[in-house]
Amino acid sequence: IEGNLVSCTGAEFCGLALIETKANAESLVMKLEKQLILDRPIRIHMTGCPNSCAQVQVADIGIMGGPAKKWNEEAEKFKAVPGCKIFIGGRIGENGHLSLEPHKTGIPLEDESLLPILVEILKDEFGAKERHI
């Protein structure tokens, strides 16, 4: 997966980005590679905002920065947190296809929320298998 990872510059260098992309994308991919085995390359693109500089709509899995809410126990209410939308099924080439409708929205960016969703998508849509160590 790592060799097929694309990300925009993210919030660190771009005033439009809603999330930090480079470190998050690299960390996610490394965790996915430790957990799963894939029989083909999977393209994951992560972009910080709807401008989609990382072209999430043409990726096998696209992650776009956006709003999310998470329950805050201390405040006893939902609070805004960095989040994302996930797109699946984009393709490039002669039979290209843009994934224009998000598969899921409002997902908190933290690993405990996002990682299980990506694992499920990789298993269900791309035939990934658990890596047994």
C-alpha cells in the first residue's frame, strides 16, 4: 500500500486543509500493512479538503478531510474533531471511474475510529486477509 500512497500537503502547509495529511496517511498505511495482506496494489489517497489536490475520487480508497463529531464524556456532549469522508472504487486508465459520492462521512480521524473502517473496506472490497504473526 505504501508505494501507492498519495497525499496533499495538508494543514501543516495549506490554509485550506481541514486535517494534517502526510503524517496521518503514512501512519495509517503502516498500521494497515502490519495488520493485513493484500494480493494486489491498493491506491490510497488522502486530501485535506474538498479541493482534492490528492485526487481522492480516482483512488481505490480516498480519504478527504472534513468535519466530524465525537462524544466527549467530560462535557457530556458531542464535540467537533478533525474528521474525514471515505470514497471507494475510483479507477484510472481506459475504464476510469470517479468515485463522487462518499462511502462514509463524519468519521473522526483518530485511529480508533478510522482504522477499523479501513480494515473492513480492505477486506470486503479488496480481498485483504488478516496477517497472522
